[in-house]
Amino acid sequence: MNEPTPLLESQRHYSLSQKRLLVVFPALALIHFTSFLDQTAISTSLLAIVSALDLGASMSLVGSSFLITSTSIQLINGRLSDIFGRKASLVAALAIMVVGNLWSGFSATGVQLFAARAFTGFGAGAINALVQIAIADITTLEQRGYYFGMIGMAVAAGNGLGPLVGRLLAQTVGWQWSFRFVYPFCVIAIGYLMAVWPTSPSASASTSTQGLVWASLFSIAVLLKPISQCRSTMSWASPAVMSMILACTILFAVFLAVEWRFAKLPLLPVRLFHCNRSTTILICANIPIGWIYWGNLFLLPLYLQNVRGSSPTQDGVLMLPMVITHGLTSGLTGFLISMLGHYKPIIVAGAVCWVLGALAKMHYDQAAPIWQIVVVGVLDGIGVGCSLQPVLIGMFAGSDTEDRAVVTGLRNFVRDMGGATVCTVSGTIQSNVLSGQLRGRVSDSLLGQLISSAFALKDLPLPGRGGT
């Protein structure tokens, strides 16, 4: 990746003094922290929710409904912020999170909760991109690594505290509060943002919205539905799945044709792929990044609970090395990019750590020593810290300023699609292994419960659990 990137002078930004940045930036860090706190708190309260609402095999819809909407909004989100402004878009996204979490906390049925989480996903998915776009707006390319590093620390804090808070609230005051506790953070963030955010220019909504192609939102949602559900409730060969995939293919083809030929303000400009080879490589790199990042979050709790028999509290402790290292590495890589002016060595170092961690996981079993899990967690944390924000910084450096918002949306969309895919692939492999090894040893109904919810393994009456 030796191609030239745009000169620092061509990377336009709002002129904020260092003192002003120190006032504005905490608002963005608080918003990002709150978003990831919301996304991760549900992980440790999910079993309580399943029991209270009698969700059974449909428990996966709690997560997939959120995933579908949060991923679907990514491509359109950046362009909307170009039209209506960053502050208005952030306030709207936070307001959606407030309503969605209140709705979730008062849900009395599974259907109500699925709808509430889907609604919340629109706000949370928008926030993840908007914060990154806003940072790029108010910092120079030289400063960007430093501030993105601090945002990475906020993400790590949200990821680390969310499961602990969710578990504590579910055990003490009820699972509803694993949703309700988020909205005070959202309200505080809205007030702080409105007080400190600088006035910024935006495009005219009356003319700019003519170029929006809303078919993308529906085509992505149609694709993510079978991706998120095939592992548990649908077969890939079923007519419903095949119909959704066909409809998605047609809709997305129409979307690309209109975007690249006719749209005046495209959501996915074709020029993004013509900037230079380095930028294209970084765009594609987000697929394996999402695959590895979300795959670790999906599979590690399964291993700890079902193979090692760890309690949720022990799970949280054993995941702390990854969370803490992620936060520290994000801050350090931000400083290094700002000082050195290069992002490639950092991204490569993160990839090497992920490879080493993956090789070590191949030797995980019931007797794997604690030190091995801790070391692998450190390697995974370094991999995350060297990948998530540095890749986006590199994409900003290799693209035009006016494409900042759509570049961020594209990065998040590609990464989330990688995450959605790995959850499906991992779930399918897991289901096939369980089915092959347990068929004939347990009843078909019990096997169906295992396949639909592997987190319930320790609570089911399995014969010979100690030897499997």
C-alpha cells in the first residue's frame, strides 16, 4: 500500500481549538459508550428474558431483530447526516434509543420485545457511524488517530461494563432494567451534545433527498433475515429463504444500477472503489474483521459456559483481558498513528495477533489452563484495538472529504455483514456437530432445544454430560 493519499491540507474539518475539542469530544465518547453499553448489557440478561417471556427457540430473534435494523441503516445513515447535519442526526438516533429501551423494558410479550429491539437498532446502528463521522469533521488527519483511539477506549468500556451491569440488574431488580438503565445516559448525552456541538453546514434536504435510494434498506433487511435465522428456525433450502435471497439479489442489483447511473446524491458512490487500491483493500478487510470480532464475542461465552462449565460471573472475569487490552491498545494505536503518520504496520500487527489467537483456540478443551485463556484474550484484544479504528483512519486518508460519511457507513455495513455471516456459519457448524454427535443419545425434542439454544446446555438433562 504505497499509493499516495490526499494531502493533509485537503482533508477539510471544522476549525476547533484544542480547548474546544476537549469540551466537545467527551459528548461523542459518552454517546459511543452508551451505545455499546446498550448492545452488550442484554447478553447476560438474555436467559432471564427467555424464561420470563417464554421465548424458547425464538430467543435468537431478540438479537437478530436488532442486528437487521442496525446493519440496514448503515448505508443510508451517512448520507442523511450530510443532509440534516451531524447534531440533528445524533440527537434523533439517541431519541430512538430512548424510546426503544423504554419500549423494551415494558414489553410483556416476545413480539413486543422483538419489535422494540428492532426499533432500537435503527438508533444504535446510526450512532456507531455518526460518532466516527463527527470526529472526522472536527479533527485534522494528524489529530484523528489520537481521538479515534480514545473512542476505542470508550467502546471497550461499554463492552466491558455492559454484561456486568446487565447481569447485576437482571439478578437484583429484574431483566427489564437491563434496558431501562440506558435511557438516562441517552438523555444526558442529548443535553450535553446540544449544549456544546458547533454549528455546521448541511445540504438542503429539499433537493438532496431526491438522490436517496431507499431500496437499499429493504434489500439489506431481506438478506439479513435468512442470514440471522437459518441456523435455528429455517433451512437454507426452504422456499421462504430462497425467495428472500432472490428478492434481495434483484433489489440490490436495482439499487446499484440506480446509484451508479442515475442518483444525484448516491448512498454508495462508485468513486469510493476508484480512489486507490489501498482504500479498496481496506474496505474489503472489514469483512474478515467483522467475522473475527463478532465470532469471538459469539463463541467465547459458549465455550466458557458449555465446555468449561463457568458461571456468568466467571465468564465476565475471563473476558476482561480481551476488553481491557482492547481499550488500552485502541488508545495506544491512536497515539502511534498520530505520531508516526502510518497505519499499515499497526493493522498488520493486529492481524498477526488474531492469527496467533486463532491457532491457540484450536487447542481449547475442558482442561485448557486459565493462563492460556488469558493470553489468548490479550492477543484478541490487541487484534481488535489494532483493527477497528485504524482501518477507518486509513479509509479516511485515502478518500475525499465529501465522502467521509458514506465511507464510514460503508465500513460499518461491510463489517456488520461479516459479523452476521460468521454467526450463521458458526451456528450452522455448531448445530451440525451437536446433531451428529447427540442423535440417538437424546430425544429429538431435546436435540431440537440444544440446536436452537446452545446457551441452555447446562440446564438440560443430558446423559453423560461429564464426558462430552
